[in-house]
Amino acid sequence: MKKLPVEPRLPPGMGAMLRINELFRAFALAVNELIDRVSTPLSVSAVTVGASPFDYEASRDGFVSIVGGVVSAVAYVRQGVSTSLGVVAVVPVKKGDTVRITYTVAPAVTLI
């Protein structure tokens, strides 16, 4: 299979196009490097919601998604310090963080 040339061969007067090609190449290299750094695929885990207020301790880094139900408050707890978030749909978490959900009708909770 024939490889593509590393340097573009452009006709004279196409300097602006060369700069665009250089920008695209730099962008493509940055995206490829980011893809290479991602070591695990996206995983989604349903959370069984208990009685309100429900405390969920994150088993890994990710995002806790809170959808539906009738939620009156969401709080975020890290190292014993609680922060009220009002009512939100997605909460970023680190392993060991707790998300406290107060509700009258249970929402669907997922760790992404």
C-alpha cells in the first residue's frame, strides 16, 4: 500500500493552505494523543436507590446522573464537607465522594 506524503505538495501561492494543513495536522495529533490516553472504555452502572434521603458513595471516578422522580435536594459530600447543589441532573465525583439525594418519588440514578 502506498503511503501518503508527510509534507503536502502545494502549487506556488498556496501558503495560506499550507498553514491550514499545519493547523489541521496539529489538531489531529492532539486528538490522537487524547484518544491514546483514554485507557478504559465508558461504563455505565445503574444505582439501586434506597430510602430518602439516599446517600450514594462513588465506587470510582465519574459522573452521577439523576433523572426523573421528584427530587427536592442534591448535596455533594467530600471528606466530610457537604455542599448543597440544589436540584441537578449530573454530579462529577471522585472515588469515595458521596451524593445525597432527597426525594419524594425516587429518581433513576446512574454512575457513568
